[in-house]
Amino acid sequence: MSSKLRIVPLGGLGEIGKNMTVIEYEDEILIIDAGIMFPENDMLGVDAIIPDYEYVRENRDKVKAILITHGHEDHVGALPYLMREVDVPIYATPLTIGLIEVKLREAKLLQDVTLKTIQAGFNFRLGSFNIEPFHVAHSIPDCVGFGITTPVGLIVHTGDYKFDHTPVDNWPPDFAKLAEFSKRGVLALLADSTNAERPGWTPSEQVITAAFDDLFSQAEGRVIVASFASLISRIQQVGEAAAKHGRKLAITGRSMRNNVKIAQRLGYLELPPDLLIDISEVSKLPAHRVTVMATGSQGEPTAVLGRLATGRHRQLSVQEGDTVVMSAHPIPGNEEMIYRIINRLFQRGANVLYNQVAQVHVSGHASQEEMKLMINLVRPKFLIPVHGELRHLRQHAAMARNLGIHADNIAVVENGTVLELDEHSLKVQERIPGGYVYVDGAGVGDIGHSILRDREKLANGGFVVAIVNVSPSGALIGKPQFVSRGFTDLESSNGLLSGAEKTIAQMAGMQWSSKDELTNRLTGALNRYFYSEIGRRPVVDVVLK
């Protein structure tokens, strides 16, 4: 009996972000992508979320390589953490390698990691796997998907893609390669599901070129464009519009400046030599001759746009007549922070353009008609929707059924679900851990859901510490002392402090067998008392002395 191919999604299925997939045959493993996800609003103090790659750690001796589709954070952001666990080469296209180098250098890992540059259309072999990178269009140059010929058949992983016939870099998708895969016979297609709810076709990036031309021709003051640091195509479009309308361009935000340098060095970003200026020179030029590109399009408070909105940027401030452009779609969960920054920018006198009021961004992901075209081009036996929340995966599956793929040949699964394939079957197997690993400062995986719940309680109700003196015989000595933060002023709250003291006196006067028992009783009693009086539940800590 022949061995089966195992596909183990560790990130990106059931969520937007932290994409990571394991392809395994016998004692050989390939990893496709290793990304991060932005924390949601209730994940207080969390800097980023990375995949739970315990399965990789346990099988590190089997791992042959990591294949990277493109340089966005949700596909490469976890590499600095993963590469501390595995010692294998990373394969990626030239621009993606350049962006990865920056990350590994910052993590002091660059000298320890082998980076292998690949090109779309040039095939290579890793153990039992024959790898065929093929070019796809997205919102960053040099993106690829992977055709991987395994001992049980050919699988195709699209990466992030859309069918843009007129991309900014003039390199359209490789339709011919997809059709050639189909002629050979594709066992399984792992396809991007991000825009599965969006009908029609995703507009070309060239739509933004025309929109920026109109915007720059009408803007009387400075134009400040916020986008992702890695959105090289958008930086190219803004640079071309600035040059055409006689403006200089300043890049602010460390990550964006680094990416611009890399993209220019590798030839993926072509800007006139006299176009770029330092951010410190902006104040020396008339407003109508200035363009600024900045990070912070997702509402991050410490990024450039967040600091501009609150007046905390050292070299730049928003002024009356500025036009601020939010050239990025909100990542799910970031909407509240983004709208807060938009409102603050309006308060400072800027005219803010964002996707709901102007076409200043187009998605880099395929919409429904493109997703159908991908399925019809590749004609896979099995479909595995990837890269999306569960609602996106299910919508993708529904489209595939309408195109004639039998429901039994479609696997809608979430992270950690093991899939086994052979030439004739696709089966859902056991589920392994595939949840969240939180990055909190320098700590990775040091906090879990219980700590986040505690943080949420502290944020919502504050805390109260009651310091209680009791004698060896159990009698209460003097009055309890209280320390509170984020709750309420106990002393100025009418009767609240005296009521808390009475609660402690009553509980201390009851029979108890140990200090631990008394501590628990007092904690519960104070919790009930505070909630009954003011309807809030602070975190209560009782210290017996």
C-alpha cells in the first residue's frame, strides 16, 4: 500500500493572516510560508500572533525547506521565530529574499540562515518533491505560487493572487503554466479564499494610477499616503504621480524606508534620482510640492500615521489643507482603530480619503469570477480553500460545487486539521494544535488566554487590593487598608469604603480554619459587595498580614 501525502495547515485557515502550511510525505516535510497576524482589539498588550508550529518542532528532522510565496507580513513575519527552531534553507524570489533579509538581520539570525533565490519558471527538486514556482499578480512584485509534484500527484498552491492583466510591474500572471498544470492533471488545488464573498473581478492596480493622477492634480497642499510598508507597487504609483505633478517624495517609517532601499537596489522600484527627499526637508518646501508616504494604514498607534493623528511625530505634523490617503483595506479587527485615526486627522484639518469615499485602494486578492477561472484553468480533482475565515472558505467551496466539483472532493477545514491524500481519495484526519501563539514584547508563547482574560478584567474593572491584619487567634486588628487603580476612588465614593470595611469585618468574624480559606472568603465577599454597589467587578486581591 502506497504512502499518503499529508497536508497540515498551521495558519491562515479560519482566519486572515499568519499563513503557514505543511506538506508531508513519509519522512520529508516542506513548509509553505510562515506569517504573522495582527492582534484583535481584545488581545491587550499582544504585539503579534504567530502560528502554533509545535508540529514542526516535533518533526524538525523531517523538514527539508521553507518555500515563500511573497514578502507580505502575513506570509513572512513569523520567520524570525520559526528559524530559531529549524535549520533549513528558505526559498524565495529576489525581492522576497531581500525583505526576509531585513527581518532576519533585525533578529540577529541572518548569518545563521541559508537563503536560496528562485525565479518563477525555474524548477528545482527537494527530496521527493519537484517544485515549480509560477508567477502570480498580487499587490507586491515578485509573487509566486507553487506547483509541487509529489509521489501521489501534483498539487498547486496559488499563494495570494488576482488575475490582473495590467499590473504596475507589467508582469501579468502565468496563465499558460496554470493551463499546463491542468493538462498534466492536478490532484489538489490550495487556493486563496480572501475575497470569496466579493462578486465580479478585482480591479486592476492601474485603476489606482488614474485615481492618484486626479488626486494629485486637485490637491492644493501636501499629500500624505499611508499604506503597508511592503506595498512596493503602491510606492511606485505614488512616486510616479508625485514626479508627474512636480512634487518631492519623502518616505517615513523605518520598515517602509528599508523596503524602498531593497526594492530600488534589486530593480523592483524605479524612481527618478532627484525625487526622494529626507523627511527633515519637508518643512523647507511649499506644501504643494510635497508628498509623504507613511506607515500606519491599519491604525497602529505607534506607526507614523498614528503619531501624526495625535501630534506626536517629531518631524512632521498635520496641517490645514493636507490630504491624507488611506491606501489599504482594513484588516478584519482593525476597523475601530482606523476610524479613530481618520477622525483625529479630520480634527487636525486634513482632508482624509479612504476606501469608502474614494477609490484609493484595490485589493490584491481574486474576487469570485477570478476564483472560478482559477478552478476552471487548473481543473483539480480535489479543492482545499485556504487563506480566509471560515465564511470565506465555505463560500469558496460553494463556488466549486457549482462548477462541478463534488462536495466529497472539497475539504473545508481549519488550522491543525490533518488532510491525507492519495491518487484517489482526500480524507480529513485528526486535528493537532493549530491555535494562536502570542508575541508579547520579547516573550513568545509566554502568555495564554487566561492572562488575556485577566488583562481584559483589569482594563474593564481595574483592581482593588485589600490589606488586612489579623491576630494569631483570628481577630481583626485595626482597619483594613485599600489600594485601587482603574476602579474608583474608594475614599470619595459615598459609603463605599465603610461598606467594604464592614464586609471584611463580618467575614473575619466568622469561623475559618486557615488563612487561605479566609483569603478566598474575603475575595469573594468583596467581589459581590462591589458588584452590588456599583455594578462593576474589579480584580480583587486580599493580602493577610
